[in-house]
Amino acid sequence: MKATRISEHIWSLKIWLLIPIHVWIIVDKDGVTLIDAGISTMAKPIMNFIRKLDAGPLQSILLTHGHSDHTGSINKLLSKTKVPVYAHQKEIPYMAGNLPYPRRKKAVKTVAKDVVQPLGTNTDGSLKQIAGLTPYLTPGHSPGHVAYYHELDQVLLAGDLFTSKKGKLRKPMAMFTADMDEAIRSSAIVEQLNPIMLEVCHGNTVYDPASQMKAYLSS
């Protein structure tokens, strides 16, 4: 696993399994937060990295969505440290195996229902900030997909809202995307937030992503 510091408070952890798979470590005053949990073989390297980083204990796991390449190491991680796991309320029935993901014939449980808690909401219905991150509902790739924006570092952790290649925004993988039109509509979050950089699970860092949105939408 390769660890790269991408900003003051954020580390990217990457492995290759035909394609790159990224998860992210967020450091704050209370310890560290893990964004997505990759595949099962990543559990030990993730915990080893957190120990080596020596920035405090793992505090929580935040999920962009419930697909198996984002949840695979959760059981192993929770066997070592009991921390809360959060996802959007809309995503939980799918990842708990109660509903099949759109375009899928069968429901598949990727995380036990009682393990995952819904992200908190404010009185206006927006998602509560957690660990210096503001979550935004960005459906399309999955019904409850969430992107996390680190306001201090101006980094958008976009999960599978996009892929990227050679620093260019690309659409999410069509065969795994529930509703591509909705995913494209959700991409408006980039122009809304105008982050310095954008991180995706399957691809590399995209700098000044808002400047690419016109080309992205016309591709």
C-alpha cells in the first residue's frame, strides 16, 4: 500500500487491484478518521499506517457509499478497534442487504445493518460536519453516495462520483453506476465548492477540478 500526504490534514492510501483503490486518512485534534474502507486486504496496512502516523487513535469510519470495494475491510478493522461507522441514511438499506442496488437483481449485504449509523443532519436537512469534513449527498453512482469536503484544506473527497485519468475528470464506471444522469447532475457540487483538488477512489488527484467541468459535461 502506498501512502501519500495530499494536504495538511489528509493522507491518501492506495493499492492496485487491476485499478487503483484509494481510501483517505483525515487527521484532526482528536485523532484520525478513515474515509472508505477499501477491500479486506487493506485492513492490516490501514491499521499499521495509523500506528506509524502516531496522530491519535482511529475515531470513526465515514463511507462515501456501500459498494464492496469501499466497505471490504470494515469487519477486520472493527475486530481491532470499536469505532462508529457512518453512511448516508439513503444508502444503509442497500448496503445492509435489504434492497438491491438499482440495476442489480439481488440484494447483497456489504456491511451488517447494526454496524452502520446514519450521518447526522442539521435542522435544515443538511448533513452535519464531522472531523473537519462537510458531507454532501451526491447520488447517482449509488442512491446515497456522499462526497466529503475538507473546508480547511479545500479538498473534495469524491469517492466514485468521478473517476480520473492523468489528472482529468472522467465519468464514474458505467457498469457499477445506478443512474449516470443523476451522477452527472451531482457533479455540480464541484462548481459549488470550487475545491483546490479533488480525490477519487479509482484514479489520481485532479487539481482545480472546477476548470474542467465544462469539458466534463460535454464529453
